Amino acid sequence: MDPNKELESIAQPLSARVTRAGLRSLSEPERTAYLVWSFAHELDNGGPDAFFYNASGRFAEQTVDALHSIAARDLASALEEVIEGFPDGEVPDDQEERTEALDDAARDLEDALERLREAYEDKGPERLRKATLRYWQAQTGGTPAE
């Protein structure tokens, strides 16, 4: 199965659970798979700005942890650099506040956002998804079909 479709088959049902019950309702492997999938989805569809402008941006700090869990350290470091550029080094949970903070810091964050884009391209979306699937299998012992 295509790594993108395979990861999506894991993450889509988790997305519904996050909407209903929050990120804490997921186990650690579920949270990691969901966060990496959401992050990759946003970067594929609009770049780093889209990640922060959309709902998934509220989980930026947790996404750093998820990226570390799948050994995507360079990507995690690049994301941390962007987070540090927000006021007080924190990404607001509220989407409107987050958008305003991103807009206010846009000039200061421009280079960090570009480094995040480059780190994502260097890692490669397919390799990122494969790393997430390897992590999933190691943690759960299963695949989506099981």
C-alpha cells in the first residue's frame, strides 16, 4: 500500500476522535501518527504557514515530540525554531490568536519558516510517512489492515 494512503487510513479515524474528545484521548502511538500525518498534510497543501494558520498549528509543541519519536530530528529542530519565534516562544491554542501572532511575527519568522520547508523537503514526505509507519508498527505490532 502507498505510505500516504496507509498513514491516512490510520490518521483519519484519529482525527475524528481528536475533534470529539481532544488530543489526550489518543494513546502515544496514535498521537504520534496523527500529529505527523496532520503536519505533513498541511505542509503538502500549503507549506509551513498553513500548518500554523490551520487547526493543527495548536499542536505545534506536541508535533515536535512526535517528530522526535519517529527520529525526524532535523525536522523537529526546524519546527522548534519557528515556535521560538512566536511571542514568548509559545504558539497560541486559539486559531485567531495564532493567526494574529503569525502575521505579527511574519517578517521575523520568514527565514525559520523557509528552513522548516527545506527540512521537510530534505526529509522527503514519503520518507517521513514511512518512518511514521515503522514507528506505528513497532509500537502497536500492527498495520491498519490488522
